[in-house]
Amino acid sequence: MSETEGADAESGAESYEVAVVGGGPAGLSAALYTTRLGHDTVVVDRGGGRAAMMLDTHNVIGVTEDVSGNEFLGTATEQVEEYGGDVIRDLVTEIERTDDGRFHLRGNSADVLADRVVLGVGFSDERPEPPLPRTGKGLHYCLHCDAYMFIDESVYVMGTGEAAAHVAMIMLNFTDEVDILTRGDDIEWSDETQRLVKAHPVDVIHEDITGMTKGDDGWLKSFEFEDGTVREYRGGFAMYGSNYNTELAEALDCELNDDGTVVVDDHGRTSVEGVYAVGDITPGHNQVPVAMGKGAKAGLAIHKELRTYPKSLAEIEAEGPVAESEVPAVSADLQAAARSFGDD
């Protein structure tokens, strides 16, 4: 049985071995692994997030395109709960290390103590103002997710920085009609990038957008610009940067990279012992399968740190052999969940 199962007598907080903050693909994957590997786990999820915004799921083997982000996450959440993990809908607003080396997390209603913390809180895309057209119906943020749907289509890229310029040139791999829309703002990419843009068949449109039309299917059809011109587009990408949700990581003094991501090793360990970070808050491709892999690796690493057996020789010499009455080490709650798993 887990030594941390149940409520903490002093603080009144619910006690777990693992607390995962964030219910996206990375956080839920980490929770799935730690739960199935026998560790009392709670996921505290505020809801929303980039994955929840997906109208369709792309590039996830075994998941068909017609599955929305909310459906995908809903199924994943149910899996964690069926294996015995707890899921709380709340926003974690405070986190601190306790005197005994554990972590105390508080939200609007959540009050949790944990031996290990996994931060899977991701980032938010900077959006154009106004954010037109509707996200997923012509306004996109992930080139690697959505470029396929624009093969042989007219595409725009909004933005003025390096990312906008390079995404526009990359889209030439998929279509011969690509425009950069600066929406009246000054270009911020480098002179070298400007030379590259001029050397590729990409139009830069400086006038701001004054109107928009949509087709019967709800997808973008065209933009009208300040100079009165109308250009047709199937859709495109907004490239204005990212806001990483690092408040909790910073509260724990986790080291950050220059780009705002959290510094982690190959298993998601941060610079603070006992704290892991996974998914889009860490460096790398912002893709659902990548996030899931990061979550899985963190879950496995946590299991290796927390599992009770095998005891070391030093522990055996100090405490004696393991008695049959001491096994299994899985808590009563997880044992019960395992026994009833799959029952109707």
C-alpha cells in the first residue's frame, strides 16, 4: 500500500505519489503510465488547451481524422480514471515544496500533496487581432499538423517575424500559392531572410484585412484588403509567437531556456529534484505523438524512482528480507481498480 495514500492529517490535503498538472496529451500519458505502474496519481486539469481546440486529430496513429481534440482528450481522461487515477477539474494557482521534500499544490478547490510533480501545462499561441477566420476552419497554428490539407490550395501566413517568413517558404513544398500577410505591421525578419523571401515565389501583402467571406462549409473563402483587392484563400497559419505557461515552474525555481521553455533531460526531469515537465512547455516539436512520448518517458522515470521493489542489498541487510505480507506494494485503491477493470 502506498505510504502517501489518503488525506494528510496535518494539512488536510489529499496525498498522492504523483500529481500531474495539465490534462493534455503529455500530462495524461504520464498519468496513464504512473497509474498503471502502481502509483497513486492525480491529474489537475483546468480544461481547454491547444489539443482541445483541434476540430480534427491529425498524425496520431490509430486515431481517425474525424475525432476532435475534445473527444480524444475525453477518451484519454476516462482511461486514466478507469485504471484508478483521479482527475480534478481545477486551475492550480499555488505550488510549493514542503519541509519534508514533497509538493503542495492548491487551486480553487484542489488541495494536493505529492512526492513527484509533472508539469504538462503547455503554451498559448499569440493570436492575430481580430482572430479571423475561425480556428480550424481556415486559421491554423501547426504547420506539421495541417500542411497536408492545403496541397494545391491558396494559403496565407500571417506575421512579420522569422517564423512567418520561413513557414511561408516551407509551404511551397505543398502549394504554389503562398502569401505573407503583415496586416499593416512592419517586417521584423532579418535582411538575410528577406533575401530568401525575395528568392522564393511568395507574395508579401502589406495592407491590412478589412473583410472576410466564408463558404457554405464554414471555411474561409477570401479576404478583402484596405486597397480594395480581394484574394482567395483556403486557409493559412498565424505565426505571432508563443506564451509558455511557466508560472508554476518558476515558482519552484526550475531553470528555463532562452526561448521560454523549461529545461529538461531526456526523461522530463527539470533542474529541481522531483519536478518533471512534459509536452509543449519543453523544447521540441509541438505534436500530439511527441507530447505523448514525453509523457510516457516521464512516467517510466518516475516509476523507477518510486517503486518499492526490488529492495537494495543495503535495505535488505538493514531491514531483513521482504515478507509475503508486505507485497504487493500497490495501494488498496489501485488494487480495487485493477480487479474491476473492464467490468461493465
